[in-house]
Amino acid sequence: MAVAVPEPSATLVVLDLVGIFVFAISGALVAVRKGLDLFGVLVLAGTTGLGGGFLRDVLIGATPPAALADWRYLMVPVTAGLVTFVFHPALGRLERVVNVFDAFGLALFCVTGALKAMAYGLGPVPAALMGMVTGIGGGMARDVLAGRVPIVFRGELYATPALAGAFIAVLGERYDQPTYVVVPLAAGTCLVWRLLAMWRDWQAPMPAGPASV
């Protein structure tokens, strides 16, 4: 018997595409700073914008992933990569612009990832974890391809704000709160926490003393 596949809401698709765009810009800026050519810029833009959602869709059984089934999901990171490639001198003068775009992408993706996982029948805890994976997956792939230690492993508060935003999203969805309330609250919590962590240099606990290995 065929399993009914839920159609994503227009709001979820729009938020997903906006998240892809801002994440793709952050990936493209990293590529420019690494001195990559146009192809490299587009690859990092696409990987950053689509990586987390691609992984989420495979894990929850939403196949083929949206990145392969909907042309908009491919065109958005390509557009963001081309815009960044052309206008990177203006964007690059803002030292913290990469992390700011990344924070907005993280906030949007942790919410859309969690809500899509809920729509596919996952419980609150697994759905929140899928929201976190959606938020951090593209950035991790970007950093690995760029030859950097992923930001999520460098002591910065990154995954924790994403998990908090995802939990708020799934709780709001579980208790039938309206989307126009849940999305700003959940995404805003993640965004404000992440931006405050950047501003105040909040760090996750790190091992004390010299390494023994």
C-alpha cells in the first residue's frame, strides 16, 4: 500500500528557500576567501545551502530530496553563488558578514528541518534532532571541503542554539500553535542566542589542561 507523502506548505518552502539563499552566500564567501574559482564558489554555495536539507530528507525518507525534485532548490544557491562571486568585494569588507549570514541560515533551517520531520511522522525529540542536523549539516560540509575544522567543533555555541530553536518549533507544532507564532519564536530564539554568542564570545565547555594523546 502506498504511503501518503505530505505536501510541504508554502510557508515552509519559502522559509527553506530563504535559508538556502543565506547559507549559500556564507558558503560562497568562504570559497572566495579561500581563492577558489567560479566552479569552487558554486560548489561551496550549493553544499552549504543544500547539504543539511539533503541529509535530513534522506534520513526521514523524503525521497527524492527536495534539492533534486524541485528546480528552485538548485537555482537559489546558484544565484547566491553568482551574486557573491560578482559582489564579494563589497560583502567581504564586512568581517563578520559570513557568520551573520550563517546565523540567519541556522535559525531558519533548524525550524524548517524540525517542522518537516514532524510532518513525516517523527516524534518531538527525533524531529528536533533533525532540525539541528538540517541547521549544521551544510556548514559542516562547507568547512570540511574548505579545509577548516567545522565551526560546530571549535567551541562556539552553534549546535546548541539550533537544537533549542528546533525544540521550540516542535513543541509549538505539537500543541497546534499557529505557524506565524511558532516560526518567529523558534527562529528568533536560535538567531538571538547565536548572535549573542558571537558578540559576547560565549564558548562551549572545552577540555581543561594539556591533551594526553
